[in-house]
Amino acid sequence: MDETPALTPGAHRAIRMVDAQESAYAGELITDGERRAVRVDAETVSEQLWAMAGAEHVAGVRDVLRRSDGHDAVLPWCTDRIEVLLGRREVAESALSAGETVTLVGSMLRGIVEVGDRDVTGQWWLTDETRPVFAPGEGVACAESAVALIARVREGCADRAMSRLLDEISVAARDPRVVVRSIERWERELMELAAPCVLVREVAAPERVVAIDAHAVRLRQDADLLTPQPTALHRVTDRLLEAARGAVALVRTRLGRRRGAAVSPGRAGRPPDRAPRGRMLILGGTAAALVLVGGLIWPTPEQDSAATEQMTGIVAATASSTADPTPPVPDQATPVPDADHGQDTAVPGTPMPEAVIDGSVEQRAAALLTRLVACARAGDAVCADAVVDGSGEAVQQRLAGTDAQRTITAVEDYGDVAVLRLGPSGERGEQMLVLVMQKDRWLVRDVYDVANQPSDEG
């Protein structure tokens, strides 16, 4: 025989204890048929709860349980304050639907009628069955609390007809007597707009994918995978384009100087003649030659590194050789500004290299190396126009025995800091050159051999 004791139908079984943070009333959570309820000592129950016993939309005593040493009162389990629910829905950008609005407003109107003229204060809650009820206790009057919540719902209502009806109710419901007279009409009009439905309590606030840490990391990884990696083709193409732009700029500068020098006093007010057609042919041939050179020297994967380093010198030489071979006529009125900061800061008697024709970091490095050589010849140990303060002597010592014309390859360019590789020259092997931007101009920060680490001087 099965000796397992059978559960008594309808018995109130204890579940756990609840406090005021998770329920309108602290006590022992028990089963009450298909529902849940809170059992509290009957002697601690307020008169308001006893007065509202049996109400449908106002929390009151549901039942009385006898125990060995007294009695307990059974109260509805109120789990969520409606004010908190509305705030959660607003944060989630999920306004109440028309059906939810009908359920909430209709329950509030009935709760106002059930309270009537009684002096009952409290707050509106949702029971475990998701029914809106007015829970007597600390708070304000039933009608006043309902009006504030209805006005809040109306602010987020997108339905014009519903919004007009809620506006009328929120104004008139302050007087419970008006609610008693108008509740039937209001309920009928609410039901015509939408059928009542259960209020949704569990909503999740929207969050942008990029704001989530895990997704942000993943997005960055995916972006790195999609970013094309520089290949030998990209590097050679970029340098060919730089050389072509430089050649065009140099030819235009020299043509402008010649036209300016050739203008006579009688032609001062006339625009200069257009450049001869031969100049345009030179530029076109220059670009074609650069493309042809790039195709001929295209490296294999094993030769990629060596070919890339050689391209800097080839491009610079091509840009210089394709320029106008005739030296430009000096123009005393318009001196050529320095590429770094608009002033001619080179040592007197030392010409600037013709390779400095645009803003590439390689050509800026070439200009700085030329200045350093000039400073060394002039005995200027500081070389303030080319080296950061305090590093001039150390930089010149490491560059001693080398020439200004070296193969220069950009390694890293961070915007205001650049690292370049210098090819072997004289007594030195490969070296690394560090440039920094200070006071709107580029300066040498450090020079060190490839096998050594950068110094801490300067």
C-alpha cells in the first residue's frame, strides 16, 4: 500500500518570507488556491485593510487563518508598484498598448468607486495575478494617486482618441462622486477603443550593440579583419602617385617663376601666357615612365621588403630627373618657404633637397637629415631647427660618418610621431629614425641602430 500522505486540497502551504522591498505587505508567502497570498499576524493589520475586505480592486483581508496561539490575516501578494512599472516601460521605450491602458484605467476607476468616501491612503500595485489594486498604507488618497498615474499614461499615449478620453478622466476623477456617476460611460468608451489585456511587467531596456562591451570588442575585431592590409602593390602605387604629384608641383613652380621673371613693364597688367604644349607632354611622359618603372620593379613575395626600401630612392630620383633641367631664375620677391613651418631654416649655403616637394614623412625625414649634415659641418651641436632640445649632440654622434642621401622607409606614422628606417650609409648599417611634431614642425627625436633600443636622452 502507498503510505504517502495525500496533500489536503485548498490548504495554505508556506513558501517563504517576503519583506517590504518585494511586497506591499511583509509576511509569510503562502499558497491560496491557484494564487499566492501573504499571511500576517491579524493583530498587526490596519483598520483600512479590514474595511476593504472583499474588494476586487483594493487590497484587503481575504481570509482569516487560525493558529494555536492566535489568528493570521491573508492579504493579496502585491509584487510591483504601478509607478515603478510605468517607469520601467518608459526606460524600455515601450509605452502601454491600448488594451493595457484600458485594463489599468478601468481598474483604477473601479478602485476609486470601491474606496468611496473613506479616508484611505496608499499606492497602486500589481498583484501576482497582474491585477491593478490600491494597497492601503503609506501614500496618498486613492483618487489622487490614480489621477497622477492616468496623466502619466496619457503623456505616452499615441492614440488621439484614447488621449482625449484619458485627459477627460484625469481631470474629472479627482472627485470620487464624479467617478461614480461617469464610470459606466467611461468604461464603455474605453472598451470601444480597445479590448482589455494583461499588463506586461517584464520588459528589457533597448541597448545599442556598440554599447555592449562584448559586442564592441567583436565589432573591432571584425573591422580589423575587413581592413585591407597594405601590400607591396599598395606601397609601390602610393609612392608612384606621390612622385607624380611632386613632379607636377615642381614643374608648375618653375614655370611660374620663369613667367614672373619674363614679364616686362609693358606686360605687367596682362595675364601670363599659357605653358607650352611641350610642358604638358613632359608631365604626361613622366607619369607614364613612373608607371612603367613600377611594373618593371614589381617584387616577388620574397623580395617585397627589399623592393619597398629601394622604391623610395627610385621615386625621389625619378621626380628630380623629370623636372625642368634648367635651373630656376631666382625670385627675390617670393622666396620658397620651408616645408615644415613656412621659413627657410637651413644653414646658409646649404640648399634644400629637391625631394622635399610634398608632405610625406619620408621627404620630411630627408630634409631633416640634410639639415643635420649641415649642422655637423658648421659645428652646430644643438641644431635646434632639426632636433628636439637636448638631443642634438647625441643624434649627430649616431649619424656621424653617414650621408644625407639614404634610403628612407616609413615604418609607423601616428600623426604626430613617426618612425622610419634608414638604409646603410658609410660606417653605419641600418638605423631607425624617430620624428616628433613640436611647435607645428617636425624634429628628430632619436636615432638608433636597428639592433639597439631607443635611448632615453632628450
